[in-house]
Amino acid sequence: MVRLGIAVNVTKEIRPRALEIITDRGMGNPYRTVFIFHRISISSIMQGMIVTPYKTKAIIAGDSLEEILTSSLPTLEERAIVVITSKIVSICEGNLVKIDGTVDKAELIRKESEYYIEDEKLTQWGLTLTIKRNLLIANAGVDESNGNGNFVLWPKNVQRTTNSIWHRLRKKHKLKDLGVIITDSRLTPLRWGTLGVGLSWCGFTALNDYIGKQDIFGRTCKLTKSSIIDGIAVAAVLTMGEGNEQTPLALVTQVPFVRFMDRPPSMKELKDMQISKEEDIYSPLTNSSKWQKGGSMK
């Protein structure tokens, strides 16, 4: 086993420390990434979140998602969160379009999007700026990588699928506290690189609300809400990879900041995750007159 990390000395003063990432090889997994957000005192050390990816077979249309989860994941323990890439959900559902020369990718993206903006600077690279399911995302989720000659679309009803997976895993492993997240990748304006994003969740509270609470200097927070679903999605997608790693599943443990629930999210909780285009901080962009209605809004 090879462990790569940063040694941190214990100090008398309690203060935030840098993120430490430790990567293990072995133990049946190609990588295990430990995200440790250090807050260290002379007497205590906070435990860090552990993200462990799991390898699967090469998943193709017709495969059973339930069988993949059963054969690839270990026995689950209380307060674990199972993270699944949306791509394998869609492939197992058969939510695919064959790349055979008869399908226009740009038209498919228009059809799949709620809103879209086409710009020559983007379309020359096969990219379209879109909004789908209240997410600003490229190409309405339409992707070709690891699609085995298909365009892979987003899952048909991703929340219903997430709820179903949560119920099955919770019953099978006889657990009280369990979370499930289905993820994809997104881009950040003005920055290179992809980040994970949660498309759906079940079994825990997606937001930690700091509004009305005080910071360390007594200032009352007015706008801050911490996205638990997206924070975990970022760490999991980073660990699972974006290429040929073949690790579309991850298990996230040691998450003391997560508040688990014994039910799927309510319609109100799902709605509370969304901000309207008019109220969003990016409203000068999201309210642009260049947006056109896509097929899923017609």
C-alpha cells in the first residue's frame, strides 16, 4: 500500500487547516481518497470524509443496474452514502441514441434542453450552453464518452430512480441511515475543468442552512446555504474519474455534517433546491434574450 499525504502537526490553537488528500492503493480498490478538512487542537482531531470508488464491468445497454450494485458494492454500513454516475443509470435504462450518422447532435441537444444558446465559438467544439432540470450545463447532459457508440442522455426520471435504489439498498442491508446520490459533471464559468454535480438525492438533507446563524465574529449570515449534495458529488466524481477508470460507483463515509432522513425528499424539499432564473446571481446571463426554448419545454 502506498499512502500519499501531508503531515500536519498538532497545535495548541484551534484553527482551520488545509485540505489533506490521502490516496491508498490496494485493499481491493484502485484508489481510496480521504478528504480531511483539518480542525486540530491539542486534544482532538476531526475525522475526515472518506470516498472509496468501486470498479465495475464495462456497462452496456441491457445490463441490470441492480445486479451491478449488488456485485460491485461491499456490505453497506450505517451513515454511508452511495454515489452513482448518471451515465450507468441511463445506459441500464436504455436511454441512448445510436450514433449512426442519421442523428444530428445539435438537434438532439435542442430537443433534450429546456433552454439553449447556440454560439459559433462553442458549436465548433460540439458544445451548446443549456439549461436542463434547472441546471446550467453543457449539451443538456447529452454525452458520447463511454457510450459504446451511443449518445447517452440523462436518466428518464432520475429522482424516482434514486428513491427506488435507496429503498432497495436500505432494505437489503438493513440500515436506518443511508444516502444515495446520482451525479453528472458540469463546468464552472471562467474556469477550466469539470466538477461533479448532484442530479438527485435521497435519504438526507441536501442543504445545510446557515441563514440566521452567526459566524465566528458574531455576524449573522443572510444568504449562505451549504450544498451537501453537490459537495459530496464533487469529491466523489473527482475520485471516480472521467475517463477509462471504470469506477462509476463510490461509497462516502465518515460524514458527520450530513443529516440523514428516513424518507425520500418531499416535493417542497426538491423545489427548495432550485433558484429561479430571475432570482439567481447569474440572472444577467440566465435572463438573456439569447435563450431559446428547447424541446423539453414545448
